[in-house]
Amino acid sequence: MDAQKIIHQFSFLEMPIGVYVVAPDGKFLACNRLVRELLRLPLEGEVRASLAQFYADPRARHEVLQKVCVAEERGAHLEKEIIRLRVESREIFVEDYCKPLRDPTTHEIAGYVGCLVDVTADYELHQREEKLARRVEELTFDIGRILHANTSTLLMAQQTLDGIAEALSQRPIQEIIARPLEDLDERLIQEAGWLANALDRLIEPTDAERRRAALPATQWDALAARVTPLRQVRDLIPGVEMRVPSLRSVAHEIAAQCQAIAPGVLPRELIRDVVRAAAQLENTACLMDTIMTRMAIIQMDATLRSLRDFITADIRVHEEKKRLSLKLLIEQAITQVAEFARSSRVEIVRRDREFDLPVEGIERDLVRALSNLLHNAIKYTWRRDRARAPWVTIRAYMRDAFACVEIENWGVPIAREEIEQGLVFQLGYRGKWSKDRGRLGTGIGLTDAQRTAQAHYGELHVASRPAHPGWVKPEELDYYNQPFITTVTFCLPEALKR
């Protein structure tokens, strides 16, 4: 039986996909309309063409036929082999489903029958997606490397600032950062008043002639103009972030002006008192600036480390989930944020310290999620009273077969609609009230924690309510200017019951 007899057993015109039969050399023996349209062949009559001539790479034809024979030996036929064809000036990609036609008598190949499916659009999309995925992986690796380098640089900067703070204060850094920033601010304001008094003593008893001999009139006017602002600095510059650099600059300028006074004209002790007061104010301002910058660096370092882990999570070596102690996970998270807590002067209060449950998961991801939540709580905590440092509370408990870690802080509010609409879980979103006092952040902490909880078949819940209900009503403008108690609960199924 030859190929022509076999052809008549098929109703090619009725097939819903492109069907063809070719001789061993690739010459078309028959094909339906879909193949003709695909390859731009005459829609009627005999086809004087070979399938082989459409291969973009002529060598690929031989490779395809070899695969056809190998598949036949397995009792199968070639499926979904992607072939690159060139039709006129355009390249297309087709899936070829092909098998040989053999003469029943000689068992020699009389031709090939197959189906062609145009997958050009899907193939090109897949290629673009693969290229994009490779590029993203490369960028992710680069970003991770850059962030790692940045964290190393931040560590160097922190160590440098530690040395500067110790030199300015003549005390160990741990003693310096243990002192509330508010106390240093009070000292700064007090020293500004001392400088104003010293300027008064220098200016008031000096007659006009001696003043002219000591300094130009414009400089005396500039010194006199500093007195009242130095005494009213708290009211004129209410924010400590701006008060510190402003006073540092003013103190430096006053000292420079006084050192330019002509010698022997004015009493030396009056000039010395102003210079000393200015130097002391500048020293305290520099110390505070160093401490605040140090705190910002530690905060950014923790943020960048979390961001690096979040970005590179998909390209790290896959870790299998394992049985873990909830207590130890909490302790690791606390350790990771301990330096940030100390620099922020926020105490971490551990409730139910001995509570423990087994959970199942990837240790690195769970510790990162918990440390992110603790980092947020520390960052957004306000001081409640002068008798005690601010604190965040962390406790663990069992609820409905879930092991829950609850982290609570007193301070920055989260708007009700931000929680109800899920905005707080959107990647990169930062709450309306989260930017007060220049707090740094990336907006990934809650996103990462929620994704981690869900990946471990758990849940994440956020609640924020006024610390003093009834003080300010929701409809009042100052409603979100009062302290809120924010609670974030991270829940995982207990390992034994899952």
C-alpha cells in the first residue's frame, strides 16, 4: 500500500486543525486549507512545494524526523515539537504532531502525516516572559548584592558615629543612647538660654565707641538679634529635628564672631563666657545630631536587610519547611531588632515568656516576618510618660489550633479605612500617619508578614484603636492626633494539628 491509498482514509477537509501528508523528502502529498493558509500555499489544486523548504534552519528537519522515529519506537508519536518556519519574509512558530506512515508490506516509510498548529503569538510571549524572568533574576541578584554592600557601609557609618558621640560626650555609647532624647533636648534649650544670657552680658554694658572698635556695627546687630530667638527657641522651632541643626549653626556663627573681636577692647572674661557657652551649645547639638543620625542609620539598616531578604526570597536556595519552636522564633526576632530598639530607646516587654508551641515553616522567613512586625511597632511607638521609657509588648498564646504572636504598641495610629480596605497590606504603601517625625520606611513590612503567614497556612490581623476612648471623637479633626494602641497578630497552625 502506498501513501496515496493511505491518504484516502482521511477526511482532511473536515479536520479543524492544519493536517498534512508529505513524502519522505518533505514534498506535500496532501494538506487541508488551514495548512495552505498558514504556509501561504494555493488554496485550491495541487501543492507544488515541500514542507522542508519552510524550515528556517534546514538542519532542523533532519532532527525532527529522528525524533519522530524515536517516538515511534516507544509506541508514541511526536507531540508539541516547536518548529521555526519561515513563510515568505516572516518567521512563525508551529507545534508539529507527527508520525511516520509505513508500507504494511515492506514496513518502509512511505511518508509522514502530521498536524501543524500556529503558536507564534504564544511562543513569542513565552520567550519574552522567559527573557523578562531571567532579567528580573539578574536584577534581583544585583539588587541583593547592592543592598548587602549598603548595609556594610551603614555599619561603618554607625561605628564612626559611635566614636564621634563618645568623643563629644566623654561617655560610652551605651550610656549615651540610654539617655532619653527629650532630656538632651531640654539640656539643649537650657544651653541656648545660657548663651543668650552671656550675649546680654557682653552687649549691654559696652558703650558704642568700644563696640565700634571691637566689631563692625552690622555684626553687633547680628549678635543682638540672636538673643531673643535663643530664649524662645522651643516656640520658634517646635520640632527637635530642625531645632538641633539650627542651634548648632547659630552657636558656631556666634563663636566665630566673638573670636573676631579685636583684642584688648572688651573685657576678656565676657568674650570668654560667650565663646564657652556657644561651644557647649554646639557640642550638645552635634551630639544630638550624631545620635539622631545614628538612630536613622540603624533604622535604615534594619529596613534594607529586610528589603534584601524580601527581594531575594525567590532566588535563594529553596529551604524545606521544618518543625520549629515558636518561642525560639520570637527570641530570634527580638535579637534582630534589639539594636534598633536600644537606639530608639524603646523597651521590648515580653509577656508569656515561657509559652511555646511547635509550628512548621521556613525559619528564615518566619523570623524576618516577626522582626518586621517588631520593627514597625518600635518605629511607631510614642513615649507615654517621663517616668518610663516607651515600650512595645509581645506575647504568644494558643487560639483555635493556631499559635499566635501578638505585638502591641502605643503611638502612631492606623486609619480605620486603611485596615478595612486592606491598604496596609499593599506593597510599598505607607499609612497616612506613618510619616510623622520623619520616620523612614519602605512599606513592605506588613506585606511581607502577611504573605509569609499565608504561605504557612496562617493569618495576619491588624487592629488600631484610640488609647483613651472618648477623648476625641472620630468626627473631630484631631481624632488621629491622639495616641492609638495598634495590635498586630501573626498566627500559624500548630504543627501537631495540621
